[in-house]
Amino acid sequence: MPDQRPSPEELLRRVEAEERQASRGRLKIFLGYASRVGKSFRMLDEGRRRKQRGQDVVIGFIQSKVEPEVQCLVGTLEVIPGLRLRSDGTEVEVLDVIAILKRHPQVCLVDELARDNPPGSRNPKRWQDVQELLGAGITVVTAVNLQHIAERQDAIERITGKRAQQTVPEAFIRSADEIVIVDAPPEDLHQREPGSAADTRRLSELRELALLMAAEVVDAQLHQCLQLQGVEVFLGSQERILVCITPRSNARRMLESGRRNAERFHCGFLAVYVRQAGLPPADEELVEKYLALARESGAEVHILEAADSAQAILDFARAHAVTQLFVGHSLNSRWREMLFGNPLDQMIRAADAMDVRIFPHPASS
Amino acid sequence: MTPPAAPARGRFEIFLGYAAGVGKTYQMLEAGQELRRKGVDAVIGYFEPHGRKDTISRTEGLEVVPRRKLEYRGTIFEEMDTDVILRRKPEVCLVDELAHTNVPGSERSKRWQDVHVLLDAGISVITSLNIQHLESLNDQIWQMTGVRVRETIPDWVVDQADEIVVVDVTPRALRHRLERGVIYSREKADKALENFFTEQNLSALREIAMRHAAHEIEEKLSAQDDLAPADGAALSPVPASPPRRKECILICIDERPASIVLIRRGRRVADYLRAECLAIYVSPDAALAGLSPEDREAVERHLGFARNLRIRTEIVEGLDLAAGVVQFAHEHGVTQVFMGRSVSRNWKQRLHGTTLERVVRLARDVEITIVAERRR
């Protein structure tokens, strides 16, 4: 079992992080996969409920054109009017950061997180305005469309054929204390004019992407929370595949299968090799080839130094919350020792918290 | 004379949540209200108020079909009255808590079976479900939370939904709701906060619900591709991979309780890999005469459990377990065998190797998966 106790530096870092967090406002994001899924409604409804519970809530920004039920909610809350700036001949409304800081509410609602501010504004991007509010201890509840997340633009373009002009960095989204997915069937989005099958398909793909992204954020937060508590529990809420590479395994097949499985499960994909001393040059070469193949297949490759390779792999697998361990076996004359003596036999017996998938070696068939 | 054509099957929509109190029922009722405003004939077939004021207010104006009262062991239970709904024949029926088990003496043992009757009669159903009721997740949920969920629903029932909508709130907001007594009574809420509703449990369940909903969307898109390959290929975000052999998973069942874990996990992996799924028991005789009554009952129960999850089952006659498994695998194009861990090594195994060793030796190009043990 590796030492799980945090170092003094780590503890200090945590205390500092906590202190920073305590004086900062909380950031809560409603994430939708398209416009009209109801992000603004959910955001404002949260504002209404907070106000009912006695919190001091204001609206920092809301679109001027909203649905009637959203307008209803807007009417119940105090609005801090935005600044109107002229940019390229059109009037643009931006967050009045100074007015909000002066008013200093407990909670500020900010719609359309991914907007750019016109040149000459206090900050170039709205998310930077929000960061300022958070720094001043104001809690911000905001809404963003998946299609405006900077790092997702390649995927978005593959689906919609378009890239967003105005974006927000994913790191900012991930820094949120809370993220909520706003889901709705694609049909609900084109109520007025029924969309084509291709539209519906595109929306479904975006929807899947949004759900998976939210799941990733939840997973990251979950592991952070577990780490902070110093507890080592295995939840297995996300699948993780680990391929064990040795010169004698059918690495090509294992990696191909690992990649395909990772694609289907949308899960983590790792490959590990425990360095062995005194390996013949031909085997060394094979291992190098397999490791390169692993990287090409999209696996996160780790090389371990350890005397007891089975134990090293198991410790690694546990530390990385692996749910599926892929191992090879060879049915040559020494098959019994290879598989059921050390180290594979030991590994299968000890790896009882994960699935172990044994791959046959071509030489055996 | 030709029989009258069966009505088109109703539309099936599920509001999926990750725990009690996330707002599934509320959203289901809200959807009903929206339909009513549009002039659709929507009724409430079953709704569990749980004494939540906000939720109850959302039923206003919606017709509620009276429930059926049943006596069981001296207590009166209320269930959805499927017959009355069929006679009333609304366009859309709202049915809360899809995973509910009906009281003994009901016509059907599970509410989802009642829902199927409504759908078959052409009535659209909007329903609510929590992720932990999914059969294939049962062991994982138990391992995570310590709670063995008793009311489960086979995954294929959920797969059949035309639409699954995620109802999301953050675990923090949900815990606040509990603390404020919105979800349960004070005393029950305190217990829940300490046990099931911990931040980590809720986060893990939430992640699983999101991933499952994403998976269902992907499966629907893929099914569309299969129907219209030419059209779908142009739109698909991932370049088409070369055609490959379809995966086929074979689950080896025996009389041990761990077989259930094996079946659930095999089903889940098969669903994700779009693989076929089979389960066998190898026996010297098809009648299972050589087994003790308890073991025979257990094997039959496990095979029945697999069939409930739409896994094809077979009893394979053979004296040698390993040889029987491998022969069946080779004859049926199996790519992956799911097995439990081998138990104690007796003298025979010391001589010939455990079943697992022998399967591995004989299997050649078939992969063998030894399924994780679920423990707490």
C-alpha cells in the first residue's frame, strides 16, 4: 500500500486553498447543450428561490429578449442595469462591474457567460468580470452553452460545422463550485418550427457531449473531495481500463481492444509497463514498439520501476481507480508458471476489486 | 376476418434522477401541465405526493385517475389502476416511480409491466426513475453506498424509452433540501444525510446517471445509423471504423450467489460493447438431476434471472466444465467468457488445474474476464 498521508507542503497548500475559497464567492454554472434548453430559466428560478430564503440576490445581466416565463422571473428580482457601449456601430450591453461591486449583493445572476466585451471595457471577457465579482466575495450563478467552451470547439465543429466566435475557457468552467446540467429533449427545442432529422441528430450529439463533459467535471470534483478527506474509497463511478504491457503479451490486440472499450465507455485508458532488468535486446525493442503503439492508441502510458511487478501493477491500478485490468498470457511450454505461478496468478488473485481480462497470445493458437 | 390492427405503441419518456428529491416528479408533472396547455389529453395515472407542497401544487388542473385499493395481510395498499386508465384511454399518462414493485395480489408484479400494457394500448407514458434502480448497477451501488436496492428494473426496459431526460441538481442543493425537510421528515432526513445522501455517494450516483443518459443517446444515434447508413455516415462525428467481428459475451453460471454479480456485470459490459450476450450452465445431464435440490433451485434461479435481463440461456451437457465452456464458446462465436473466481483447490484441481486455468489453456483466441468481487 503506498503512503497516502499528505506531506506538510500538501497540507499547507490545502489550508491556503481553503482560505482562498472561504473569502471568495461561490460559482455555480448551469450548463446546457444548446440555446433554448432552459438555462436562463433555471438560473433565474434559483435566484428567486434564494431570495425567498432571505438571500440578497440581484441580476447582473439578462438577455433583453426572453421567453414570457423567464420575463416573469426577471420581474421578481432587482436588476443592476448593464453599461451600454457602442462597438462597430451596434450597441452592446456589458456587465456594470463597478456598480455591482458597489451594491455588493450576496448573489449575482449573470446570463450568457461566454460573451466578449467590446474593446475598451474593463475586462475583455465576461467570465473575467465574473472572476472579479467572485474575488470580491459575491456568489455568482451563471448560465453557459456547451457550444461556447473554448477547448470543445473541434468537437463542436465536427457536429455543427461551426466554431463559436466567443468562448470561455474550460478551466474556468471546471473551477466552478457547482455545475448543473440542464437537459431537455431536442424536440422541445424546435417547438415552433419542427426541426429536420439532421437538426435533431446534431442536437442529440451535442447533448451527449454536454452530459459526458458534466460527468467528467463531477468525476474530477468527486476525486478531489475524496482526496481532501484523505479517504481511499473505490467508487467505480467511471470505468478505467489498464493494459499491462510485457514483451510476451499480445499487446497489439490488448491495446486495440482497450481503445475500443474506452471509446464505448467514454472512460480513462491507461497502459503500464514494469521495467525488467536483463531483458534480451529483441524484447527491449518489442516493448518500445508496444509503448509507442499504446501512445498512438490514446493510452496514458506509465513506466514503473519495481522489483515485484505484479504488486507494482496492482498498487498502480488501485491508485488510479482502475475497473478493468487487461493482461496477456502465453501458452508456451512454461504457460503454467507464466500464468499461475508468479506474477499473473498472484495478480488475478489479488486484483479482486477489478475485472481482469486475460488475452491469449497468438503463439498459442 | 382480419383482427383489428394493434394501435401504434405509445411514446415512452423517462425523467431520470440520481436520488430522491432531485425533482423528477416535479418535472414529470410540469411536462404534463405543458401538454395540457397545448390541449393534449394528459392524466395522472399514479403520483407519489410524499407530502411535498411544491410538487403537489403542480398537479392542479390535471385529472387524476383514482387508484386501486388492495388488501394484503390486513393492510390496504394503493396501486395504479391500469384497467381504469385503459378504459379512460388518455393520450398521455403520467406514472411516477417506474421501478415500483406492486403489492402481492396485483395483476402484474412490477409497475413497468403496467406501463408496458399502457404503451401497447397506444397510450404515451411519462414516468420517473432513479438511476440506482437499474438492475445492472445493483452490485456497484451496493458497494458504493452500502445500500442494496431491492426494487430493480431490467436495463432493456429503460433502453426502450424514446426519450430519457436527466433531472439534475447539485448534491449540495439536494442536501440543503433534505436539511430543510423538503424531501423527508426531520428524523428520516438526518439518517439519510449520514448514510445514503453523503456528498460522495450523491456525486458518484450523479456521474453514473449522466454517463448512462449519454450512453442511451449514443445507442439511439447508432441505431439510426444502422437504419440509414448512407445518411448517418456523413453526419457521424467519428470516422467509421473498419467492420469487425461482432463481440459476443458468454457468462458461465453456477449455483453460487456470485453468479448474479457475474450476470449483471456481463449484461452491462455487453450493452456498452453492443455485444450479444449468452449464459450457460454446464451439467452432466440436462435435467440437473445430479444437483442437490438447493443447488438445482439456485441454478434455475440464476438462469431465470439472466433471461429476465434478456440474456439467452442454455444448459450445456458435459462432464467437464472447462471443456464444455470452451466448446460452446467456439461453436457460438464467443469473443469473451465471463467467469467468477475459482474457489478452493481440491486434489483434483491440484492435479489438473482449476477450471479457470483449464479454460484459459483451452480457449485459444477467446478472451476470459474474471469479474471483480463486490465487497464492503
